[in-house]
Amino acid sequence: MVEYTDLIMCIGCLVLFMAFPTAVGAFSRGAPPRMALLSLFLGGGMIVYANASRPGGYSVAEMPDLFLRVLTGA
């Protein structure tokens, strides 16, 4: 499963990014942010797993190249 760490990192970042609008929507409706918390834990767990699986981990500076590499399949 280590060969998919770039994909797992990208999906984890996207899930984590989408947790914030979900939380804002839940708070504005007065509802508990259950889905936002689930997204936060899922995205964070994916990022931690991908970072721990790759030797040396990921840096913030290589994230744009990582996303392009995953999207283009290079």
C-alpha cells in the first residue's frame, strides 16, 4: 500500500480542506458538527498515515508538485 502514499496524501488534504466549510455550515444552522469532525479525523488520519509511510515524509513546499504529479499521473 506504500505505492499509493501520494494519492492518500492528496485525498487526505482535500478531505481536510472540505471539513472547514462543513463545520461552518453546521455551526450556522446550530447543528452539531458531526460530519465535520468525521472529515477532520479521516483527513488528518490519511495525512499522518501517508507522511509516516514515506521515508523522510512530505514537506509543505512539495505539495503543489505532489498534486500535479497525482493529477497528471506522472
